[in-house]
Amino acid sequence: MSGGAGPAVAEGSATGGPGVDAPVPALDVVGVSAAYGPYRALFDVSFDVPAGGVVALIGSNGAGKSTVSRVVSGLLPTSAGTVRLDGTDVTNRPAFKVARAGMAHVVEGRGVFASLTVEENLKLAFRQRAGRRAVPESLDRAYEAFPLLGARRGQYGGTLSGGEQRILSLAKVLVVPPRVLVADEISLGLAPLVTDIVYDGLRRINEAGTALLIVEQQVDRVLEIAERAVVLEHGSVAYRGPSAGALEAVERLLGSRERAEAEGSAEAGVADADADGPGSGAGPDGPAGGRGRA
């Protein structure tokens, strides 16, 4: 990728008005750039997640969605810009300090202890987050919210399906809600029924007061729960605003990409025709009067 200038950002309708002090966002990302070694992955990314709000972060594969989630949770340092959590600058803090400040990050992969049972996984998380005395009540709440986990309480975490492990990860968060939850592709590869359970869990967590940043490829599904959306393209913000405008932005990007691919194919065809034209030494029978290409 060359150059740091990203596409023009399509902005949704602004909220508030003159003289109105905007509330402090739960998560504020300002001018963030990031890289993996020499490869620049993010270019001047800016958006915010309102307190108690739900924002969808969408885009094609390689657009930079998971990189954003890693940056805001402290797993990848920024090369420029600022990340604020509830007004506090957490830019380039270690991930454990960002977590202590009030952020949880649920990833697409398996985030449970394979050698512990479901109940042991939950007890460990609840003891750390809420204290030993709160564990019994916390378990009851988790099993009420996710009956599937109650049925699997004695099963080892490593034997759960991918979807069940993601539900277990959400249950750890539900009982002691963080300030912000970053959900990174947690519905990827799941059956529709399990995806329903995952999204029900996200709604419960949001209703408990947690702001959500949901990184998702199932655009239609995530826009059902999100009030606002951020669309990434090649590591830059192509759209930010109400979720109602996100689909149009995605379709516009897809149309631009298809036109660029068509133009590239046409240019390649012209170049091939020029190479095979008069004076190239390659006629219908191939070079030097041979029998042509196989």
C-alpha cells in the first residue's frame, strides 16, 4: 500500500447543535495510524463510540477492521493518533492496563481455558472481576442468560464448539459489564442459531450499560443492532455516520472496485494486443513461423 491519503470520508448526519456540549464518548479514536513492521495498515482513522451506544465497524477483508480492534485494546501500538477510553488517554498503554481502565475484547478465536470446565472458566473470570463472594450469584446470572452453558457446565472448554466458546467468552463479560466491549468477528463461521445467541448476548451486555464496537462481516446482521457505523476501505475511513447510510456506502465502494477492476482488465487487454501486434514477431502461428501457443 502506498501513500497515506485515504478515500474521502462520507459523513452521516451530525448530532447536537451550536452551544450544545457533546457528552464524552466511551471510546474516542482520533487520527490513528498503525503498521505491522514496514506495512502500513491504518491511515488517520477517526471515529467514536458514544457512551452506551453500539457502533458497527465494517469493511471487506483486509480493510483494517481487526487492526483497529487490536489498536484500541492495546494489542498493537499506534504510529500516530490518540485513543481515549471514557475521556482518559490510553494510547499505546499495555493491553492489561487498557482492560483495567474498562475495556474488554472478545475475539473471533478461542478465548477460553481448554483444560478447565465451563464452570471453572466462569468462576475464574468472576472471581477476578467481581470477587469470590459474588461468584455464586454471577454463575446463576450467566446460566440464566445462556442456558446452553448451564447444560455444559461440567464440560471442558477445549471440547466446546467454536460457537459455544464464543458464548462462554460473552458470559464472562455479561456479569460485570465493562465500559466498552470490542467484539471482533465473533459470529464468523457460526450457524445461524448460534449467531442469534451471540447477538442476544451482545444486546444484554449493551442493555447493562456497556458501549459496543462490533467488528463484523455480516453487514445486514450487525446493522440491526448498531445505531452508527464506520466503513473502512484500505485502512482508511470511507464512511462514518448513522447505520442507515452504511449499506449505501458499502455498495458504492463495491461499485468503485468493480469499475477499477474492469478498467484494469481493459488496459491489460490493450497491452496484450500491442505486444502481439505488427512488428512484435508473434503472429497467428507464433514466433518465427512456429505452430502457435498451446
